[in-house]
Amino acid sequence: MSFTSNASSAPYDVLIKVMMLGHSSVGKSSMISSLAQQPFTPSHLHTIGIDFKIKNYDIKGKRVKVQIWDSAGQERYDTIIKPYYREAQAFILVFDLTNRQTFDELPRWLENIQLNSTATEDLVLILAGNKCDLSGRPVDQELINHLCTIHSMTYYESSAKTRHNIDKMFYDVTEQVLKKRGLDYTLTKSDTVRLQRDQVVMDEEEEHKHRCCSIL
């Protein structure tokens, strides 16, 4: 899949902003790389601050631009990340199916969504249990179902390594947002897809300057 330098400025009919949240080790960046059909890398570098990718869909003659915001999982970046909650129409909360702690920390991000999101009425919430290709499941399914019921979330088990449910999850997120906005376009496998990566990630030595927040 090719990457282009002008995708971020390409014309579009609909703009959707999706934010990915979760612990730093759950594989958020790897999931987005898998969406781009890039080779899986077990030792993916942690995101520092905020990073975003753009995925353009051609859906029944409508150009839909999806901004996918990949956030750092460390609590020390919360101040930097919180402004990005405001205009997101969808949130994908990710936890590691093999790590109970990453599930137990989900209420922190759910609270941040409630406090900082401005799209609460039409908000789309997705819960993704990543690394389903690995053995060991310390998170009970009843706990997952209960959390989804309380917060009206759709649940997916995914694998960045095998690409299980990666495409479907992002298709479904886009569909749900379009429907909530009164734009009922149905995605199909034949839709033209282009993924382009734009970095808004800080270098370690520039971290204190919070440069990643300047793009919006």
C-alpha cells in the first residue's frame, strides 16, 4: 500500500475524528500499522504525546476522511492529550487480553472522555481486546460484557499480528459515526481505501515543548 504526502490536504465530503486510548503496551500503534498492511513489529516504539494517521474512504461517491489519533498511554501525557478529546466523534479503548491491568485501567480513559468530550450525545465507543492471537485470558468475559453494557460500547477481539478484526473494526466505527450524523453510507470490501501516515509525535528531547498539540 502506497503512502502519499498530500493525503492530509486532499478534498473530502465528510471528516471523522477517531481517538485510540489505552495503556502504552496494548498495541494501539501496531493496530493502526496493521490497518495499513505494514509488517508486524513485536517491539513497536511507544507513542510520545500524540500521533495521527489519515485514512480516506471512497464510499458511494462520498469522500470520507478519517483522522485516527493514536495517544500515548502513560498518565504523564494526559495534559497534552486531553484537548484532542473535544472534537472526536469516536473513541476506541484498547486493552491487552493477556494483561488484566490494562483492562482495570480502562475507567481512567472513560472518565477522561466524560470530562473532556464535547460530542457526548452522538459519541461512538468501541472496546477492543487486542492480542487475541496469544494464549492466556486473565480478563473474564463477564467483566468485558458488563463494561460494554454500562457504557454502550461495541466489543471486538483483535490481533495486530494476524490482522484479525482490524479492518472490520475501523469499517464499523466509520459506519456508526456516519449513521449517527445522519449520513447512512454502508461500507463494503470494494470501497477504495488509502491510508497515509502523518506524525505529530515529539522527539524525546522536545517532549517538554508539547509541540504535538499545535496541529489542531
